[in-house]
Amino acid sequence: MGPEAYRTRRLLERTRDNQPLRERASARERALRDYVRARYWVDAERLSQIHRFRTEEFGSKSLNSLNIHPDSIPSWVTEWLPDNAGYFAGNLGPGRIDFRFFALGNLLAVVFGLATRTQARALLDLYQERWDDLVGAVPAIICFPAAEDEQWRCLTGSDPKNRPWSYHNGGNWPVLLWPLVAAALRADRRELAERAYGLAESRCPADDWPEYYDGRRGRLLGRFANLEQVWTAAGLLVARQLLDRPESIKWFPGSSSSLD
């Protein structure tokens, strides 16, 4: 994927004075892209590597430069992640990785060409294999898994909207339909795009265009969800446009360049 997929340099006119800045921007784009692809990507092979990490290593040749502790791997991810699938972890920092799956970042990584072609296909394989967890009754869950017990109270300040499997803590947001459809089309998985669209098309108008849904699979109308939400309707319209005119995926920066 060429750096033209990211549009930083378009903020700078192509002049002799700006050329050094444009070159520096290109170098940073490539470095950031490669860092995210290598460090944040999680699949079965990467999990095995982390599981065998040695800690307290230092130097440029260290395989565990952030001193990730293998014991920080949560038990759910080793059983949940299929052998043929992968995704970008929620966050990465000294000592630990946040292994939760955040839908918007992962889907947009495919749509805008941050993910490689192989990673894009692996992500859509994850959606196929874990459909009930990541899509459920209404596309699509915002993050997986939900923070539960005392963890959700600490993370959200006990905000009642963010009870487990609700709102930003594992709720299902119909607006995520369009990036899911766009990512599926980018990865040549139209059948998944059609399947997701069919769910949203039957539920959202009948429920008066809600903001979000509650429950482990998004079967319940959100307890505090606002209705008649424009972004919910817009998500359905954009998804329909993408399905009817797949060539419109080129609207998104990075779509015209190679995923690799």
C-alpha cells in the first residue's frame, strides 16, 4: 500500500519549500502503518509468540521490547480466536495488551487500507466464525467482550448506560453497519455484507431507528437508546449504496491502492 492511501500530504501544496515536509510525512506514514500492522495484530501465531515471550529484555534485538507479560493474555481470547482469523488489539502499552476487539477501528483499518490484504481477509473470517458475538441480532457490536463485574464500574464510573452488553460496553450499534459492509466488500466477502444488511433492514425501521441495542446478542432495544436517530438511518442508506454500487468504495482514501 502506497502512502497516498493516507491523506496527510494533501494538506501541503506540492512546492519546492514543502518537499522536505512531504517526504517526512511519507516516512512517518509508512512507519506508523508498519508499526500498527506488526505490533497490534493478533492471530493464533502471534498469541503463541506472546505466550512464550521472555520479560525484562532490552536492546534493539529484543522480541519483547514493550515487556509484555505472557500472563496478561486473558483466558477468553485463547479459546475464542479461530486459527484462521485475526484482528487488531484494542491498545498496546508497556507490560500488557488490551486484547478486546473494537469494531470501528478494525473495520476502518480494512476500509482505508491500513490492514494488509491477508489481515483484511482474516478479520472477515473472524466475523464469519464469531458472527453471534460480533454481529448478533442487529449489526454490529461495538466491542467484545464487555467489561463485567467491578471492571465495568471502574472503567465507566458506574455509568448505568454502560452496564455489561450495553451502550459503549458491548452494545450493538446499527451505525456500524456501513463500515462492516464496506470492509466486507473490500475483502471480497459480499455474502457477509448482504447478511449484515438484511438483519439491519428488518430491525431498524421496525424499532424506529434506535441509537443502540442491549444484550449479549443485541436482541433488546437499548434501555436508554434515543429513537429516530439520523446516523442509524444514514448507516443503512450508505450500506445500501455500497451494495448497489460497489465501485463507490473508491470514495474512501486508500481504497484505490493495494492493501499490501
